[in-house]
Amino acid sequence: MARRMLNVLLLVVLLCVLAQAQTDLSGKWSETTPSGLNAELDIKATATTLTGTFSVRARPMTITDGNVTKNTFTFVASLSGTPETIEGAVENDEMKAWLTRQGPERTAVLKRVK
């Protein structure tokens, strides 16, 4: 009985650690393309929401309608005056993001700024 309780406790701890790792989007993320375009995200994430700023060429834009589901996210930012939905996923210290209208074939890879 004690061994079974220990196994259940270890499983609960493992699930809590995995849940925390999946939603750890908060922080600064950056990418510089080969052409020199710099994109940055400075975000705060909860288990279900995402807020912060998205900057391209050092022009910050406020993130709206930010949603988080496990390690995936969506948000809206105004690029050149046009609202664009951005989707993505995070794994460890790497974030893949793309404009919804372009699809994941045009993925940008951002790294966590440490």
C-alpha cells in the first residue's frame, strides 16, 4: 500500500512539473533573420492567456487576444497597421511562430533571451 501511494505521489509531482514546463512562455524571445530583420517578444503567460509586446525593427506593438493551450499559443498584433494573428509553439528554449494567413511553412524560430 505504501509503495502504491509513493507511485501516485511521484506521478502527481511529475504531472505538475510537466504542466509548468508546457506553459512557461513568459520572458523575452528574439530572432534575427539572415536579412537582418529583428523580431522580439516580451510576454507574460498564464495557463490560458498571453500578454505583452511584439517588436519588429524595434517598434513595439501591444499583443491582444493572447491565448495559451499547453505549449501552443495565438495572439493578435498590428503589423503595418493591419491586425495579424500569430500562432506558435514552444519547446524548451525555442519558439516557432508564424502568421496564421501564411501557415507554418513560413515559421520563424525565436530563442529565449537569457
